[in-house]
Amino acid sequence: MPPYLAPPARITAWLSRLALIYACFLASPWTLVARPVKPNFIVIFCDDLGYGDIGPFGSTLNRTPHLDRMAQEGMRLTSFYSSCSVCSPSRASLMTGCYAQRLDMHVNDKNLCVLFPGDRKGLSPSEVTIAEVLRPHGYATACIGKWHLGDQPAFLPTRQGFDRYFGIPYSNDMKETKDGTRPPLPLMRNERVIEAPAEQSTLTKRYTDETIDFINQHQDRPFFIYLPHTFPHVPLFAGVDYLGKSGNGLYGDVIEELDASTGAILNTLRKLRLHHRTLVIFTSDNGAMFGRGRSNGVLRGHKGTTWEGGMREPFLAWWPGQIPPDTTSGALASTLDVLPTLTHLAGAKLPENRILDGHNLWPVLGRLPGGRSACDYFYYYQMDQLQALRDARWKLHLPMVAKRRNWGAPEPASPLMLFDLSSDTGETHDLADAYPAVVERLLQQAQQMRPELGDRGLVAQGRRASGWVESPELLRITTR
Ligand code: MG
């Protein structure tokens, strides 16, 4: 038989093998398809969720089957940071791709670390948010959850590019005071208070329902949903279906409800056949507080600090057909990168005439050939003080005569320390004496950023003005 004529049995075996490969291809959640021109985006942003609080990042206390599946079908980033260890500055960065120090959103009008009800400050209306980048390109936009970038009308989500807003305007512990300086916690629809105080035990369910409703209503056009959950920020509340059900107390109940919420959203996308057209990101605004049941995994420190536990976040990205399943990357990335990444994927233009601090992360998430993070250095600021910086491997804690703390506690001196994060994510072994050249290089790098974003006592030349109102009002159910 001529060599080019294979025997029938061999042809049958080849065909069987081809059929098997094709079947695997169809069954895989990662069937690489052409990237949609204007994909949908959903950014789920938990409040104070720790690095070790969910299954994909090692939690054995909380059951998170939906997030486990999301990780199996998507990518985990293990070196993803929020730009700040507390709420308002962190959110300002996510929305704009800029360090909060650049936006004058690193402190409130009284030099405290976050905004409070009736604050005169807010994210400047002249800053360009993700929603404002996407909306001119035909995107429907919704903010569903906790805003915390200013509660005055000029600063609300509806004035920052969002078609729809439903949620609480600041943290859920900023409740009514007897002296009347704070109103009952408002729940808002667009610019109107519809409930005060907000019934917190139903918030996660109502946010989830609102998100699914928005997806259903906009399945025929591109949409961007920003879902900044109220929890697990304290005080904790879980829905009746979750209360007392976890093995980790009320904290576990709350985490498991957030997991179920994410599962309901992903299932909606699957049911509507939108999963190939939608990038979903799940992460947190800062690390977990110190306390029983909460976990930042092996990381040192907690919310409110520039240790890794305060600012390194669990991060999942899910987009069947575009992001390879069950993958992990240690690429250096942060909330600063979300706006540039979504802008790139939508084919939109980055905000002009201003400096952004983030980079397009798609080469990492999409596993593009040679794809790497464009972030060479990440800066750990606490209010007006640069406390640390890192590169792909090393983290340098800068020496400080008085280390800025968020809550008015005494500010102790803090020594220079160097940690090799590639082998010591827990920041336990100071290697400053062993690697003087690395210390010197990072000190010089810090020196380059100081004039731009400021440091205690040093003016930030790269700072733009925040929004400001002279006579703020408190949000009450009768005001609008
Ligand atoms: Mg927070």
C-alpha cells in the first residue's frame, strides 16, 4: 500500500481523536472566541474583605463554592492591590485610575482618612470615572452599593457618569447621632433618599436583585455595572437565608451571602448567553479588620495599615472564552489598572489632559503572548505619607520619625525594612542589611514620587483639586 494511503483503521483512530479534541474544546469554559467589540463589565467590590476570606485564596472557614467555580473558570491575581487601606481613597482610585493623593481624596475636609456624612469634600466632578469613559461609547451604567466619594448632590454617582444609582452613599457604620450631626443611614435611588435608616439585613439581596434586573434590562446593549457591596464592613448583617448558616459566625454568614450573590450574577450571565461577552471582576477595597473569623491569610497587618494585609486583595477575573480558566498570575497590579483595562477593551479613549497612574492589565488577564504588567513600582500611601513601595520582588518600608495612622492613634517611629515578597509575603524577615543596593535603588525611586504625590510636609505638585461645597446638607428622606 502506498505510504500516503493510511489503512482504514488508522483513519478511524485519527477521526476518533479529532472528535475527542473537538468535544473537549466545546466542553471547556475557555473556548477561545473572537473578542467582542464592546464587552460588558461588572466590577464587584467588597468592603473590607480579607485576602484569606474566600476559598480561592485559601479560606477553610467560609464556604464559597461560587467564587471557587469563578476561579476555576477564570484567573486569580495574587499580587493585586488597592491603592489605600481604607474606603474613600481606595474607591477614588478604582473609579479614576489615579492615586488618591493625586485627586486630593486621601483625606477628608477635616484631615481624617475617609469622608463622613455632610463632608464638604467629594471626588471632583471634573475627574473622569470609568462610567464617564464608557457611557459615550453606548454603555448603560449602574452603580449599585456603597459609593463613599461624596454625599453632596454634585458628587453622587448620577453626576459621575452613572445612569442609575441604588445604594448607601457612605459606610454603614455612619449612623444617626443624637446631636443630629449625622442623619439615619440613607438608602438612595438615584439622588433621592428612599429609606432611612436603611434595612441592612436585606441590602446584599437587594443589590443582587438590582444587578440582575439591570442585566436583564440591558442584555441587548453593552453595560457597565459597578457593584460596591456594603459588607463585610461592620456592623455585619446577613440575610435571613444565611443568618446562622455558616461555620464562621456572622462574619461567615455575610461572606457566604456575598458568594451566593456572585453566583446568582454569573448564573444570570450564563442563562442569558452573555458570559462570552462579559468580563466580571471580584475584589475588595482594602484588607480585613483585625478580629476573630476574619482572615488576611499569611499576610501581615490589616485594614488601615500599609502592611500587605491592609492593601493586597483577593482578585478574580472571569470571562469565558477570553481569560484562560484556572490560571494564576503574580503580576504586580492594582485598582489603578481597572479604568485603563476597561477603556482598552471597550475601544474607548483614556481621559485626556491629565496624568493617570494605572496601566492596561489586559496583556496579563488575556494571557497575550509576552504579556506582562506595565506596573514597575507600587506606592503604599497612608493619607499624606508615603510609607512603602514595592517592585516585582522587593518591598521597602521607608524610615519614619512618626508613622501616620488613620484613627488618631499615637504615631510611632518606624524603621527602614526590606522584604523579599517573592519568598516572604508575610513580611517577616528584614533583609535591608543584606541588600544595600536594592535599598538604595528603592529609596531613589521613592524620592522620585515624593514631589509628585507629596509626602508629609512636602507639597504634591501633581495634585489636582477635589470637589468642594461650602454649605453641605445632610441626606435625609425629606430633602429631595
Ligand atoms: Mg473598606
